[in-house]
Amino acid sequence: MTRFQRILAWGTFSLFSLVGSGLLFADHFTPPATGAPGVVLPVKPGETELDREIEPLLAANPGKTGALLVQDGVDAFAARAMTAQKAGRSLDLQYYIWHDDLTGRLLGREAWRAAERGVRVRMLLDDMNAKGMDSKLLLLDAHPNIEIRLYNPFRNRKGLGRIFEMVQRIFSVNHRMHNKAWIADNRVAVVGGRNIGEEYFGASDQVNFRDLDVVLFGPAVAETSTMFDHYWNSEAVVPLSALARKPSGGFDEIGEAIETEAQGPAAQRYLERVAASPRVQDYARERLTPFWSERIHLVADPPLKWEDDKQDEWIVHRIDQDLSSATRKILLISPYFVPGTEVTERMTGMVNRGVTVGVVTNSLAANDVFAVYGAYRHYRDTLVRGGVSVYELRAQGHPSSSLFGSSGASLHTKAYSVDDTRGYIGSFNLDARSAYLNTEMGVMFDDAALAKAVREEYLRLANPELSYWMHVGKDGAPRWLDRATKPPTLHTKEPDTKPLQRFSAHAIGWLPLESQL
């Protein structure tokens, strides 16, 4: 055996030993869910400003849930900030990503201010994206009215230890909490596709996500709070204080820095945009018109999804049943779209039965994960040949479009409508990761007015100024039609991309990664 072969053999043995030990032992060393059980604080009539604001609306619409759709990022920030400012009882916040950037710190500031008023704040974050934030989060957690817990956490908090653990626990650590929920006083819930960060709230100079949230009030809020409690008390969740040591010092220094930033020019420019938003002004003047329905419900995967044998409760199966029952039309919006062979065949089969099927997803230039586009392209051409209408969002709006300003665009909305009567809005992408690895949530509705609103969002995204229309030429090769130019322009390669981008996406697309995307 040569020296190279010996090194290769030992490397392979070590890798398999590391992963094997992880399968047998690693999860047993993870700190247990030692947090005290917690439940949502009950609603008390007239107790808080939100109580007094919402009660007349609910009284005028007994038994119904109210819903406001929020497409604009600035309005989405306002929905969270304003409900935090008006909360008098509780804030329950659940997120896959909470960036330590301007908007993340501004919303963290609102949570801290609420706690200072006596509001109980519970923050539940996925630990994969909390890397490097322990010190700041522990300072928040030290407040007597704030508790932070992490989903499926690493016991090694940083450095090589964290990387070692990631390899050792490669299977179990792959399950992440993709949920997004902002619940104030158990009266208002904001759910949908947005994480916390500048790119989600129209504050980034680089790229802004086109996304969709739903602001709920009524019975569906209680369903959202029940979901939150289910996760908060699950075995997958560990208090941050049990994982990391509190840093020396207090919150004063970091708190002063956040306050200084909030008074600085960048924050003030952004907050002025928030105050000037037409929808914020309409809210102040009580001019917003919610959708009201008895058929709006929160749906969510179980917190220990990978250990749950009741797969009929998984969101993927509910969505599958909903889409399969279509008789006339399916309009899908999914930024990460990897349908797989079975779903591709079913979609084209539905077209053959006379069902209109349309999809809006990201172009390669707009996609922030090349591997996803590489996997999607294996099915794209088959879908188009089978009669499915496929639109790919531009990375930058057409010059005549001012929707995204000077920054780039990327699709992040996850929604669909079926037969113009029902649909879904939430965190679920039509890919294997959302179906089988991550936990997901959202609202399912059986309401024609809401379905129409989702259809209008689909049509807005499919508009020539925002998207390319996919076509397959006589030679079987894909084409991208730019309908915004006069005359329309037909592209034979992924528009707005460089050769290296195309090569990378195509090469990665041939790797056996689809089950992880």
C-alpha cells in the first residue's frame, strides 16, 4: 500500500468513525431541554392597547380571523415594530434568521423596550443562524422579562469545536426550524416568509427580497400561540443560558451603542421611510381593510418532525392534498423550487387534464443558492414542454420598473392559490428540504378574496418588467423571453449571468444534493 493510499484509508476511517460516533452518541451529549414549561399569557379584555384596538374589530366579525397581506418590506418592519410598541402583556418571537444588522438591532431594541415596560418576551431562534451572537443574545437574556431559547442547538458554540460537531452530527444537525412568527399580546400575529434582516425589510443597498407576510387577528392568532408553545416546550429546544456563559459586563455598553445607532442618520432615514409609508398612514387613520374569514388557519410541522411518525400532519402532505384537488388552476410562488420527478409528472399530468399550472421562481441571477437552481433546471424544461407556465424573476427590475429601486431583487415569497378559492402563505418552499428536513409553518385558507389577492401577487411577479417567461425551442433547448423590450428579446442563456455562474450552477446541479435542497 502506498503512502497516499494509507493516508486516504486513515482519512476515510476517521470520517466514518466520526460520523458513526455521532449517530450513536453525539445527540445524547446535547444539553437537555431544561427550560421551565411556558405557555402563552391569556388575553384579558381591555388590558392592553392592542386589546382595546382589536376587540371592536373582533366583535364586529364574530368567529372570524382578520388578515392583512404585507408585500412591502418597509410595511413588514412597521407591522412588527408597531405591535411591539403597543404590546402590554407578551411578545413571542420565533425565527430562522435574526441578523445583527440595522433592522435586526432596531427590532431587538423594541423587544428590550417592551421588556422594560414589564412585557414578557420569549425569543425562539434556530441555532444554525445564531452563530457568533451568543454574547449579545445573553445580554438580552439576562433581562428578567426576556428568555431566549435555541432550536436544535450546538453544544460547541464556536471555532473548530462547532465544525467538528457539525460533521459528527451531520444527520441530526441537518434538521432546522424554518418557522417565522411575531406574536404580540396573543392578539396579533405576523407570519409568512420573512426573517429578521435588512434584505427582508427594504433596507439593503445590495439586494431586497420580494416577500409576503400575513398580519392576523382573531382565532388564528390563538392557533399561532399554541404552535409557539408546542415548540417552546419541545425536546428540540434548549435555553441559551444552558449552552453559553454570560459575558462579563452588562447591557449598558451595547444598549448605548444600539440607542446611538437608532438616533444616527442611517436609522433615521429608514424610520422616516417607515413613517411615510402609505399603509402605515392608512393604519393610523383606521383605513386598512382586512380580509375576514372563518376559514383561515395556522398550520405547522411538529417540532421534532424527523422523529414524528404521524406524517399526515406534516405540511407537505396537507399541501400535496390541496394542490392535487385542483380542478381549474394552480398558481405557485416558490423562490427555491425543486419539484422532483414525481411532482413534475403530476404537474404536467394536471395540465393534460385541463388544469392551468403556473410557477414563479428565481432566475439564476436572482437566486442566492446556485445549487438550488442547478437542481431545479433538471425539471424546468420538462415542465415547460408539458405546458406549465414558468416565470423566472429578474435579479434587477427592468429599467422602467422602480419596484426594487437601485438594489437587486430576489424572490422569497412562498405562496399559492388553487382554483381562485383557496391557498397558502408561509415559509414552505416546494423542495425536499422544506418537505422532509426543516420544520415549516404558514396559513392555509379557503377564501376567494384571499385567493384573489395571492393570484394578483403572482401576476405582479410574472409581469414582464419583473420576470422572464420560459420557453423551449424547437431544438429542445431553453429560452428566456424578455417581454419588456420592444420587440421582445429571446435569450439562449440564463440572463444577467456570467459564464462562471452558469458553470457553477450546472456543475453543482449534477451532484447528489437534491435531497438536501
